Amino acid sequence: MTDTTTANPAHDFIAKTVADNPVVLFMKGVPEQPRCGFSALVVQILDHLGADFIGVDVLQDDSLRDGVKTFTDWPTIPQLYVKGEFVGGADIIREMFQSGELKPLLIEQGVLAA
């Protein structure tokens, strides 16, 4: 693997976290105590569907908060990853949930029981 970019510890952490965990939500706060409405919304949706996920609090570390935005080239937090793939932020997750697309995606990826 040739990497011509500068080493970025935050990107390394993000890559390892999404590789090691089937469903990861990079969020403000923690699932038990979200610190923004958008993070709370995504947590509520995942809880409603019964999805097992880990929440990573980006407010603990500025390099992580900035790093997660550059990692995906996505400007907002929260960010949901399923099986290593970036799914989207709060608006996308809400739209996918409301349209009925999110649950089948989670089932298809093997992270939610049918």
C-alpha cells in the first residue's frame, strides 16, 4: 500500500474503528447522552431499529472532530458507518429511515436481524 499523504493519527483511528466494528456512529456526545440534536436523532433511529452500534464522541478530541470530516469529505457530524462504509449524516439517515431504506440496508449488511 503506497500512501503519499501525510500520516494522520485521527484518520488511522477512524479507519481502525470502522474496520473493527460493524456499525459505528461518530457523534457529539455518547449514545446514552447525545450532545446535539442531530446525534440524538440518529441514536433514536438506530435504537428504534434495534441496531447494535458503538458511538464515538468526537467532542473529546479536536483532531478527531476535524479528522472525521476530512476522512469522508463530509462536513457534518454525526456520521454513520456500516461495515466500513460511510452511509451518511443525520439528514440522510432520517430520510433512509422514513423511506424504509435503512432497515433493509442494515439487514442486508448482516448487522440487524431480519
